[in-house]
Amino acid sequence: MIEMSLLARIYAALFVHFIYTTSFYTEDVGIDGHQANKVIHLENYRKEYAKNYKKENVNLKTHPIMRRFDDPECHKNQFEEMVDIASVSCLHECIKTSCGGDPVSGNGCRFDFPKKLLNHTVVAVMQVNPNQMEPRVLSRRTCDRVANCNPLFMKHLRSNHDFQALLNFAHKLRYAAKYCAKSEKHAQVLDKMIEHLNKRITDLLPPNMKQVLSHLLLADCLHQTFISKQELAFKVMNLPETLKSFPDVGIVGFYKRANLQVPYDDEYTIEYSDRTEYSAYAERCRDDTKLGRSLTKEAVKSMCLNDFAQTIQHK
């Protein structure tokens, strides 16, 4: 059991180390290692960036987000380049109106910044309620305000992002539920509107107020679903997702030889055929293809597959 638990700890630590990092060194340091003399401090890069920005000295050399990963202005050391990007795009600054945290101490920050510095990655099991435990990984951290950064995202996307490792099924469900139900400023407005409506439940509401309320509800829903108001309203009314003005045209890439039963002189004659709309359309311009009297090769050649399937009888 001890051996299995140690292997599970190593697996969880390697999994987190593969997904994101919160520690920055001048060179690659092993997952269980820590060398204080090789730590790169993101705050120094952030101060340099802010100083250049105030002087309007913004170019590829001073602005890492403007660069591409293969530009000559990038740092020769890839670890320094990664730190430069993280200091600009992934460093969290508490704002009362945004995260609710104090700009200096971070008290009240809903992202729990600043975080505790750690020299080693720690894997633990935490109790989330009286009946369930949950595995958590506290990654090695050399900066208390940096988000969980993915090296590939920093190198190529160069924008703000935050990764989190979900180690079991229950952890995934709790994370999704917490994200969908997190409170925002617009939720407070919605609560006040609902409270106002409850007080006027027996009153007649004017049509324009009903329209405003419907827009408000749609806006609140699409904030979590990442779709437009039109798409959300379309789904709420259970309208079909696909509208078309023409019948289905069967297109096959492989088919077996079929047999067709056709009436002939009050008898059924079995005629074997492998003709389909797709194969007939592909062979419409061949020299040995016979066309009806009212058709010309130019007319048939200019038809799209939809027009061909709807107008031409083939045999």
C-alpha cells in the first residue's frame, strides 16, 4: 500500500507538472528539485515592462506579447522568454471591483492571491464534506501572484490563461458546478429584478418591460453558455437546428450492388443496377453517356449535384 501510494503521488505530481507550472528558473530544474540561486523573479520583469510602457517605449524588444516565438527579439534563453511573457499576461493584480481583493494584501481575493510559496510540489488528500475526500496538488511555486501557466500556451498563444488539474471524477463535477454557479456583479442585478417581479406578481406588466426582462434572462444564460442571444432563443423555443428548402440528396462513397423491382407487362422484372445520384453525376460528362433528347452536355455539365439529383432521371 505504501508503494502504491508513493507511485500515485509521483503520477499526480508529474501530471500537474506536465499541464502547468508556477515555478520559474534560469534552466530546467527537476520536478522534486529547488535551487534558490536559479529562481527568476517575475516582479522585476513586470516593473521593467511598466517602466517602458509609461515611457511609450513599446516595441518587439520591450513587449513580449507582440512577439512571436521565432522572432529575433526573443530571449536566447527560452526560460527567460517564458518569464517575460508570464510577467505581463499571467501575473494577477488584485482590484476591488474585479476580484474583490485588497491591492496590497490580497485579502478577499476570490482567486486566493497571493498564494503561498513552495519549494516542492505537495500531493495531499483534503476533506471537502463529511462524506467525501478529494486529491489536491499544490505545485511548486516561486511567485505568489502568477496563475497556473502552460509552457506551450505561453510560447505560442502569449495571453492570460489558468490551468487546473482535475484528478478524479468528483473533483471535475465540483469544479464545473462551482464555475457555472459562481456569483458575479450581473447576478446581483438579476436577483433584484426577480425580487421586484415577485412583489408585482399580480400586476399587469407593459409589453416593453416583458421584452426587457426576456433580454435580461437571455443575456444571463448566454454568459455561461457562450452563445448568442439568437441561438439561445432558438433553442429555448425548441425550433429545429437545421432549416432547408430542398429535399435530402443521398451521397454515398461506397455502396453494394442493389436490385430494383420494376413493373413490366404486369410482371415484376428484377433489374440489377448500381446507379446512384453520386455515380451518375460523376459520369455525366463521359463520351459514352447517353443523354435524353431535351438535354445537352453543356447543360448537364453546368449542373451542381443538388440540381442534377432533383431534375435528372438516370438509369
